[in-house]
Amino acid sequence: MQNAIREVTPIITDQAAVFGLLMSVLGLVFFTSSLKNNYVQKFYGVIPPLLMCYFIPGLLNSFHIIDGENSPLASIGSRYFLPACLILFTLNLDLKEMWNLRKRAGLMFFAGLIGIILGGPIAVWIVSLVAPGVVAGTGPDEVWRGLGALAGSWIGGSANQVALREILQPSPKLFSSIIAVDVFVAYIWMAILLYGASKVKLLDSFFKADSSDVDALTVRMDAQSKAHSRPAETKDYILMLALALGGTGLSSFLSAPIAVYMANNYPQLEKFSLTNGFFWLILFATIIGICLSFTPARKLEHAGASKIGTALLYMLIVTIGMQMDITAILDNPGLFLVGIIWISFHAMVLIIVGKLIKAPFFYLAVGSMANVGGVASATVTAAAFHPSLISVGVILAVFSYAVGTYAGWFTALLMQLVAPI
């Protein structure tokens, strides 16, 4: 039976060539998604660019053009690109504006956050009653691990999802299924909210909302955007990368000895991931970003710091996608039911709170997408109401990035408690 199981040698083994191929894929997706051709636009209306950035590298791996599982690029992405983009996303956190929005916008955001935190374990518990095998599993295939990574995406964004993936360590096969659930369910919900934006007066009437504060906010945000936006210079890009990568280096330097100390002295904390060096790496990177938001470094956002962060995030996404096995996506279709129940609970909480406080539909939509979709989706959703409101979506989404990893981690622990043994 010798050679009964043979490893397939990938066509491209040179890692520089693999990285170049991944960046070409990223460029191709962004170039084609920006075309005005009706057929192209319809295609990306059904299959969003984010999914393509996961899916195409996954195809390259599944057909053995590259070997994503054994490539060092995935580790480089999670250890360098991820903390760097988190720093760039959080350095413009405006706590003062967050405080100004604390009443209805802030309340809707936190209602959405609670809906995700509680909706996850409730969905797992409900599905476990009728189909326990869907939410069971052992070791890296324990479904709560993958759903915990999904919680990071739905309380923050892709960067938080990757952070929790590294912390919770779901198997690549399970994570591939989770990506499909994430994109399918989240984008359907986003489509519903965007449709709602076109019926905003009718929905505000349903909530009996007074939208005068949204109108005033529109005027204020429009003035701020025009006053501060400026073209970026070379020194701006250097400073952005210096802070992002320098902060990443400092985070890595601090995280390793703390993780070792925890493992040696408090091994019982392993179940809370406190012995995991990556947990501390992300924690320190987030803290550095928040601290920078109190310094003049926050002004780098006017030159596009979050855009550089988004570029790093998409570079990270293609290195994750290269580990996907596309054939694993339909291995556990019951996970789609978990996602639908989960997002439905989130929506129910938002609708109930919105009705109670008479919140404009804008606050419901942006409060939801700041959680579920992160900066990109919150921006698109806010723009559907008025371009001047984009910064509101960004502010809430940045705050979501700041808390997403830890709220998602807590959600994962709750799901672990209710998951079948």
C-alpha cells in the first residue's frame, strides 16, 4: 500500500510568486468591481467583493495551484497585517462624538451589540435541541470555535474575526464553512437595511421617530468633513505605516513574555485564552490605537489612515482565503440556520429597542451594520441615507473594532457553555 496516500505538489511553490499572485487577485477583484458594466455590477451585487477575496484564493488552494495550508504567508498576515490595521482603524476613535451620540444612536449600537452577544448562544441552544450534531464537534472542529470567530466579524469586522480565529483555533475546514455563513447571512441582512433606507420615511413613521437630530447631525458632519479632509503626502503614509508597524512590533514584544508568564503561573486561564500570545498581541495593538486617538496622530485619519488600514485588511483576507478548502463549505449546511436565527434575534432586539425609544431608522441601520459589517458596511449603509452621515457609521464601527475581539471572545465562551458535549 506504499504511496496509497500521496501529497499533491502545488504548481507554484515560490512564496514571493504566491504573494504576487494573491495581490494580483486582490487588484483584479477591486478593478472589476469598480467597472460600470451592468453585468459586472449585477454579479458583484450577488457575490460581494469581500467574498471573492476569500473565494478565489480558496479555489487556488483547492485546485493545488498554491499550498495555502503550509504557506508562511497566512502567519505573516495575522501577525503583521492584522494588528497594524487595527491600530489604523482605532487611532481615529472619537470618544467625544461617541458621547454626543450616546442617547439614541449609541443605545441602538449597544442594543445591536447585545443582540449579537446573546443571539449567538441562543441560536446554538435552539439548534442543539433539534439537531445537536450541527453545533457539536470535537477539538478544532468544535463548532463554537468557528462561531466565535463569526462573533468577531459581527461585533467589529474581518480583523476581529481573524483575531478570534487565531485565538480560538477552529479548523480550516470549519472556518471555511463559517466564512460562507458570515457572508451569506450578513449581506442578506445588509440588503434588507439598504432597502429600508429607500423607505426611511415610512419606517420612521412606524417607529414614531423624530428625525430632527439626524437632520442636524447631517449638517454638522458635512461641515466637519469639508473642514478637515486633505490630500495625503508621502510623510503621511510613512507616519501611518510607522505607527501601525511600530505599534505591531511593540505589541509583539510585550505579548510574548506575558503569555509565557500566564502559561507558567496560571495555566488554568488557558480556557479563557489568556495564555495565548496572540490574544495579548491584539489587546496591546488595540490599546495602542486607542491611546493614539488622544494624540495628534488621530489627524492622520484626515489623510486616509483608515484607507491604509483597509488595504492591509484586504491583504490579510486573501492570505486567509488561501487556506480555505472550497469543498468544505457545504459540509455542514445546518450552520446557515444558526446564522439566520442569530441575526434574527439581533434584528428583533433592535426593532424592540427602536420602537421603545422612537429611534429613527437610520440609527437602527447604522447601529446594526457598525456591529455586523464593520467600517465598510457601516459606511455603505450610512451613505444610503446621506453621504454626510458616513462619519457616523465610521465612528460607531471604529468603536466596534475596539471592542469586537473581546465581546466576540465572551460570546464564544457563552456558546461553549450551551454547545452539546
